[in-house]
Amino acid sequence: MLHNANLQAIVSHWGAETVRTPEGQRISLRRATREDAMIVFEWQTSPGTRVYARNRQVPSLTEHLDWFSEKVASDDSQIWVGLSDGRPFGIVRLDRRDEEWEVSIVVAPHMRGSGFGKAMLAAIDEISRDKKLFAEVLPGNQASHALFRAAGYRLSPDGRYRRSE
Ligand SMILES: CC(C)(COP(=O)(O)OP(=O)(O)OC[C@H]1O[C@@H](n2cnc3c(N)ncnc32)[C@H](O)[C@@H]1OP(=O)(O)O)[C@@H](O)C(=O)NCCC(=O)NCCS
């Protein structure tokens, strides 16, 4: 049985991951490559995204390209690109923090509010069953708090969201 009963997931490790949004739109995930750096730069530097980043300073393009290449190559990070109709609409990044992996997510501004974030987290859930995942969300980030709750995460006493077992 699938972990998230609302979403159908066809999962194969490292292969195409496919789930549907609550409205029935099919999405899939693939691992990011360095070619994805520019679109991620666009999403991450949009004003509505940066305001909720831990580091609110907007990086230069050079800084971003260096950072992105390092993340894509690292064994301690995974960047997954969400695709709808073959087009990228967002990313989920996993960063190893001791025994757990921190989840960060960005959906392209024009795609927000339609279930795409929730669908990506459902796919990540299936891909990462062997990992302990958590997310840190800034207090005012209502969309992100709602997203992680809707995706089955619960707030832990240390202020982090963790997947319900
Ligand atoms: C947070 C973010 C990823 C959410 O993605 P999304 O695709 O818009 O979210 P979804 O449409 O899947 O919505 C998921 C849930 O959150 C709720 N939600 C979405 N946007 C909301 C908002 N602005 N205010 C309140 N609730 C909201 C939805 O109603 C849904 O709940 P439901 O299933 O109970 O109805 C997106 O807003 C984003 O990229 N924000 C900027 C980056 C960011 O803050 N990332 C998180 C840092 S950890």
C-alpha cells in the first residue's frame, strides 16, 4: 500500500517517479543536472521565494552556479526536478544533516496553489523511504506550513516538521 493514499505513485529507485496531483495532473521527478541551474536560479530569486529562505540575501548568478554544481555533485545532497507535461515546475532538495535529511522545496511562482508541491512531497516520500526527512519552516511561511501538514508531516517539539511514521 502506498504511504500517501490520496496519490497514486509508481516508483522505481532512481528511475521516473510518477504521481498525480489531487486534480489528477500527472507529475514526475527526475534528478537535477547542471543544466537545470538557470531555471532554479529564476525560482529561488523570485521575491516570493527568497523572503522565506533562511538566507535572504540574493546570490549572484556566479555564486548560484557554483553552489548548484556543488550540490548536484555531492553525495550529501539530492536535487529532484518536478515535471508536468515534460516541463519543470519546481524542485525538492534533500540535504544530509547528521542522521536525517532536510527537505527544501520550491514551486515555480505561477504553478503554486494547485497541488504540485504536495505531489512532489508524496513522490519524495516514496523515493526516500529509507531516509528520515525533516523540514524547517519560518514562522510566517503559511503556504509551507500548510504544505508540510497536508503532506503528512507533523511538527516535532524541536520545531521541525517530520514525516509521521
Ligand atoms: C511552499 C510551496 C512549495 C507550496 O507549494 P504549492 O504547490 O503552492 O502547494 P500545494 O498547492 O501543493 O498546497 C499544499 C497545501 O498547502 C495549502 N496552501 C498552499 N498555498 C497556501 C497559502 N499561500 N496559504 C495557505 N495555505 C496554502 C494548500 O491549500 C494545500 O493544503 P490542502 O491540501 O489541505 O488543501 C510554494 O508556495 C513555494 O514554492 N513557496 C516558496 C518557497 C518556500 O517557501 N519553500 C518552503 C521552504 S521549506
